[in-house]
Amino acid sequence: MPNFTHRALALAFVLMPLQHTIAQSPDPTSELLQNYTSVSNDMLASPAENDWLMWRRTYDVSGHSSLDQISSENVNNLELAWSIPLGQGGNMTTPLVHDGVMFIADTNNMLRVLDARSGQELWTYKHESENLDGRRIGIALHGDLVIVPHNDLTVVALDVRTGKVAWEHPVSTPVDKDNAGGYYSLRSAPVIAGNTVIQGVGATMVSEGGFIVGIDLISGAEKWRFHTVARPEDSVGGGTWNNLPLAARSGGSVWIPGSYDPELNLVYFGTAPTYDTGPLVANLGLNGVSNSALYTNTTLALRPETGELIWHFQHMPNDQWDLDWVYERHINELEINGETRKVVFTAGKMALYDVLDAATGQYLKSIDTGVQNLIADINPVTGEKILFPHATPNKETSHLVCPYALGGRNWQSAAFNANTNMLILPLSEMCMMASPGESNLLSSGITLTPEPRPDTDGNYGRLQAIDMKTMELSWSHREITPPATPVLSTDGDIAFAGFLDQTFKAIDTNTGDVLWQESIAHIPSSFPITYAVDGKQYVAIIRGQPSRFTGSLYAIISEFLGDNKDAIGIPSAQPAVLVYALP
């Protein structure tokens, strides 16, 4: 994240006083815990519609549910069913629900296990660590275990009925955590593929870059690791870092969970760029040497048992603007040029989708949502991006670059309904002035200052629907403030999303119209989910634990709004999980 004057306000949301909670013993009489059924591989591959078993519900990371009790016809009757307070601090978590039991990775290293019907606490677990950074996307369920990552780089497996630790795996790092002033993190939720727990490792300003580890589900022992920054000796990618030694290579952070195709037996992960951009601005012009910086901004297809790289596709080589492609990789079958293909599709911060063959990584198609001004054209065969001249940092003049480095899209995932082929992506519409100067993150001698789009009409947020059958833009819903959460879609023809103006909304997936909204008195800050218990459907969202991205975006939009900043409001409510249902 580049330097800007809003940093103090942005971090105010994540550096609040800590809430100290004592872990509680499980209730042995709990009917829910007694009746909890083990989560099998088959359940993960084809989850019951009542459950939300993983980060985006399904291995193909659709973010979609077939539940339809809450529909476009009755969602205006939605009301708060229950809520409980959560810890103070930053987060971006995903509640999971199985057999009526809800698991929440709260901030400050807390895991809360609740009755999903009422919020009654069943048990809690606090991970003892000096690292109090509780920001995590989530956890994973398998068998009788809940797998919980922590930012002291420890992955812990707990018994779901007792909270007893089954195993702990401390993820070792190639260099010290404070190397180059950076840090490692486990913000990504684990992916369970067969008998392997696959965990992405974030690496911010750390020499040798990020990596992905495979951990044995039964023993907790590490099985493999894949480095996301190519080593100088590697036959693939070794010469793509301008002849930099390994200690001078960084980036490739893996802080968003992957997706998994059991049929192809492949897991798909995305990677972030490097922040040490200065040494990569110019190509040295040497034979066998380039500045593309593999494996940054890349889709990686790996064998879950071994970590073997089956294929890779680099979406944006040598990213000089922190416009990374680390985000979710959707998997589905689509018709491409008259042929049904299993594909992986993903968009980086430029909100431009690349569609790839899931088995081979062959480039097939791109879809531009219209928020970027860096890519002039795309090779229709290879997918190579042809850049405008201003896409290379210029230390002599200032020029406008779109989107801003926080992204046209960020960690707020899109939802995809495979039945209708409708994809819904949360977007921010803003740019940045690239000027000569020093950034505290990027090293190419450019300062990035947020700016409104030149054609702005005062709306900075958009939900963009894309028809993946035609690969054309469908409806868009625009707001003054950007979306603050991912999108959840359902068979009730509804898309749920939270916005920076502290509202939680239900949108008609056929038209983009707002059908229901609730003011929740703080920034919504989690992956929304829906589930059902005893025949009743619920929708859950967490407020008041904004990520650093969300806090930064709040500060920027507040300044953009000027005298109209009342439209964004001042957060006032305590952090909490809010669960809605029909009367």
C-alpha cells in the first residue's frame, strides 16, 4: 500500500485497544456438539446447502448458495435474529457453519464456536502469542478438526467438540521475520485437498519472497513447499529477476486462499507483486535475462499431494504499481468459441479478468470492466498485455494512472452463480497521480496520490455484473461509497454486500436494484455467508473489524467527499457478528 497522508486515520481502525478474553471450556451437554458429524472429502466437494464449510463455500470459490428461503420477493422483511460482540481490531474473516455450529476466527488470535441459531457460545480458543495481528480470512474444517492459522506462523488443528489441540505446525521461514523491515503472515484461509492442508504464506518486504506449504492433515507435518519467487538457479523463471541475487528478490505474497478441482486434482493460487520495484524498471537487455519477475502476479496450478507445479500463467509481469493478481481463482465450465472448456478465471486490481484453461493454463479470453488505463491491448493468442507508454514509471513528469494502488478491486471477492453464469464483482472507481518522489512501499521513485477519476460523477463504488456466457458486462449498481465486503449471491435472486457507508444491502441479481438495506453503525468487514438450521435460513455479516485496506479506503473517500463526507458516516458501534433472518 503506497504512502499517503491518511495513514494515521486508516490505522486507527486496526490499532484499537485489545479485548482480553479467557478461553471457555466446551459445554459437554451441547446437543449441537454431540450431533456434529465429521466433515468428509465428499462433503467438501459437494457441501449440503445448509452449510458453509469453507472460505467461499465451495472448492470453486463461487461465493454462491442454493438457499432461496430468503428471496427477492421477501428480503425486505429481513430482520436481525441475533448478534454477539467480537474483539477490537482489524480482520477480514469468514464464519463457517456445519450442523448448526458456527466457527469464527475473531481478531487477536481468538476462535469462537457458537450455536448458529442463537449465538450462544459453545467454546472458545485463544492462541497464546506475542503476535497480536489477528487479521485472517478464515479457517478450514475437516473430519473432527478445525484448522486455524495464526500470524505468528503457527497452524493449529483443534478438536471441534472439545477445543483440544490435535497438532500444531510452526511454519519455518527462509529468513528472519524482520528481514528488510518486512514480515510474514498467515492471513489466507487453509485449503483442504485430500489429506493435505494447503496454506499460503504472505511475505511483505521480506527477502526471498512468499511461499505455499502443504501440511499433512493427520500429523501436522510439512509435506512440501513451493516458493513463489523464482530462485536464480531455477530453470523456469530463474533469469527473470534482472540478475538480482536471491536476497534481493521479494514479493509473491500468497494471502488469498486458493481453489481446488478434485477432478483435475489441481489447486490454484494467485500471487502478489514485489514492492521493491526499482531494480526491475528497466530490462537489462542481456540474453536469457528479463525483468518479468516470476512468479509474481501469477496463477499457479499445483498438485496438492506434492506441490509439483503443473502450469503457471503470469498475468502482469514486472508490476510497477502494486496492481496485483493475488485474488480468487473461480473454476467452472464455460463455452469458449463454441467449445465447452473447464476454465479458471481471475481478476487483479485492474478489475480485468483473464480466462485460462484449467487443465493446461492456456490463455483463452480477457474481460475489461473499464476501470484501468494502463493496458492498451491484449494479444488474443498469448494473453500478453500491451501497455500504454505511461504504464512505465516516469520520474520527470506526473501522470494519471487508473486504478489507484488499492485497486479497482481488492480482497472483496466476486460471487459467481454457475446456473445463470452471472458474476458479480465489487469495484472502487478511483485513480492515482503518479509523480516524481519517494513512496514508503514501492521503490521506483514514484509517489502515488489518490485522485478521483476525471469523469467522476461522485459515485466511487460499483457492483458490476458480468455475463460469463457472453463474457460481456451486464448491469451495474453504483454507490457513493465503494463496497467494503465481498459479494454473496443466492438462488433467491439476491446478492448481499456491505458498503463503506456502514450499510448492508440486498441487491436484485437480475437488475442491480437495492431490495433491502440496513444501517449497521460501523464498516461491514467480513465475508458474508448464508446458512440454514432447522429449516430456517440466516445471513451473517461482521461489522467493526476493518482491514487496513478498508480503513485506508475510508480515509480516502472521506477526503474525496469533502463537504458531503456525512454520506460516509462515523463508525460508532462495537465490533459484532450480525445474523439476519425472516420473521
